[in-house]
Amino acid sequence: MKLNLLAIAIPALLVAAGANASIEVWNKDGNKVDFYGRVKAANNITDRGQVDEGDDTSARLGMSGQTQITDSVVGYGRWEYEADAGKNSDNEVRYAFAGLNFGDLGSFDYGRNDGVLKAITAYTDVLPQFGGDASNNNRNVLSSRTKAVATYRNNNFFGLSDDFSFALQYADNGDNSKPRDSVHSNDSREAYGANAQWRIFDTGLTAGAGYAQSTKKGTRHNTWAGALKYENYDLYLGANYFQSKLKKGDTVKWKDSFGFNHKTKRDDKIRGFELVAQYGIDLEVGRLTPSLAYVQHKSKKDSVHVRKANLRHDEPGRNSPLVKYVSLGATYDLNKNFSAIVEYKFNLLDRKDDGAALNTEKQRDKHKNKPGTKDVLGVGLIYQF
């Protein structure tokens, strides 16, 4: 495409209105380019010491394109950028990948893309403002956007069934999950994973499952997930369950009778489930979709047998919630381009829970009261094309 065409098209996108989902700026001789974008003006109202409190405004701009190489081979690419205008004002390249589609033989692409497990955990990532705790975190392997991933996808099981799809993925030192232990720091790791999804005949039900694993420095971190969703025009139901396990993760420190320090490793586990129900109601102007959800993730550290001062004893384990809340909200789509959202998160964490500490950005007083246990009200407006 000529550069002068882009110079004209991109500014026009920023003021365009009335498109359904994206704007086609080029479609000629087997080459097609679409642009899309979103501006979200939102605020999370809660205690000022809580993580993600305050302004949550952001803007996204993306491009997707394809080119017909032969009758059966199509090249494609996608790029998406997000700029946060809230209190953190971070910028991020969300997607940047290119690949080839071979029709019934599947597609292959490489770059920054969704981790292979996100296709499964995203069944419940549909809340108006919050949610996505299983699919957008750094505790599960290949469950969020990930750099340096090679992905093979087949959406019709080699042309035999449009109801069955699967994907295989390898991350070349790209997985960004960060389990809390002394071995894995914030660096990336090599990982691989797979998923499969089945639309169950004409029932409206879809079942999905996936597994991913990363290994580094004698530790193994793996995640598996299973999910179900039901959807028709008005009703959407979603549920998922996952488990992450870090082999030789948490460290127990102790000192023997001679004063020498020792460390013992024990496994860490995170288990969680999420439930979502939504129902769309057509109004004279637009469509209202109330939403109800329950989310709970727990961290479990196994007990270990250690030796201290010539005495053997069991170091107790710990089972504590990381995330636990009920969500009640709604999305009001005035049309296909403009929406209003509201969501109230009833935080069910106790101040002694691990999740309360993780959700606390600034402690309020010397008595260790953690704002991470407070409810949150999210409100916002969204324009998208």
C-alpha cells in the first residue's frame, strides 16, 4: 500500500463514526486492510489505597490485513496498540503477528499474540468493566497476551467438522507468567501448550479445554483449564475451572542446631473457577445487557517436613483466596459503536487473605488494614469502530 494512502486514512479513522466493527481502507486485487479502534473513558471508585483504583481511561488502535497468495494460501497480519490515559499512563503493543492460512490445513503465525489457554479462560472474560481474572493474569501459563509465540490453529478439523477446532503453541522464551517464588523471577520462559474446542451440535453449547507448561531452573510450572459456555441471541452463560501448579516453588527457610541456614522447596498450587450469566434486552433505543458473575481463585501451599535444631517437624501449608467477589453490572449499547457500562464488585476477601495484600497498593494505617478488601464501582463510556 502506498504511504500517502495511510497518511490520509489514519487521521480519518480518528473522527469516523457509523461503522459496524471496523473500517475497510483497502480492498483490491486480493489485498485487504481494515482499521479498528476503541476509546474507553472509565473510572473505578473505591478506597484510594487499592490497586487499579481511579481513572481507567484508555485508547486502542489496530490494523488487520490479508493478501491472497494462491487460490488456497492467504497471508495475514495484525497489529494493535493501546495507550492508557489513566493514572499509570502505560503504553503497550497488544498484538503484532503475521502468518499464513492454508485453508483446511490450518494456519500458522508468529509474534505477540494471545496465549493458547486464553481461548478457554476467556469464556468468562465478558464482564462490563472487571473480570478476566483467569485469562489476564501472570500466574497461569500462556493465559494472557504473550511475546514470541508460534501458533498453529485449525478451525474445522482439516475440513471434516466446522464444530471442532484446536490449536498448538510454542513460546520461545516468551511466556510472561510470574509465579511468586524464589526461582522464577520476572523474566520470560520457554513454554508450550494446546487447546481444543467443540461446538456441541446445534445446542448452543461449546466445551473447551487446554494445557500449557513452562520449565526453567529445575522447576516446572503448568496450567490446565476447562470451560463451558452457552449462547443464543439473548442469553449467555459461561463457566471455567483451572489449576496452576508450580513444582518446587515456595521456599521454607530454617536453621539447624549448628547455626547453618537451610532451604526446603514445596509445591504451590492455584485453583479457581468463574461463573457468568448475562441476558440481553432490546429496547426502543439500543440494547441493555445485565450481568451477574461469581469469581474465586485460591492459592494452596502444601505442608513440608523439615528439620530444625535436630528436631523434625511439619511446616504447615496455607490455603488462601487470591480473588473472591460477586459482580453485578450492565452494558447499555446505544448502537453498535457507543456503549455505557456500570459494574459493582462485591469484594469478599478477608484482610488476612493473600489476595488482600496483592490488591493493596498503599496501606492505610499502622494496623495493617488492607484496602484490597473494599468493594469497587466501575463506570464508563466506550466508543468503538
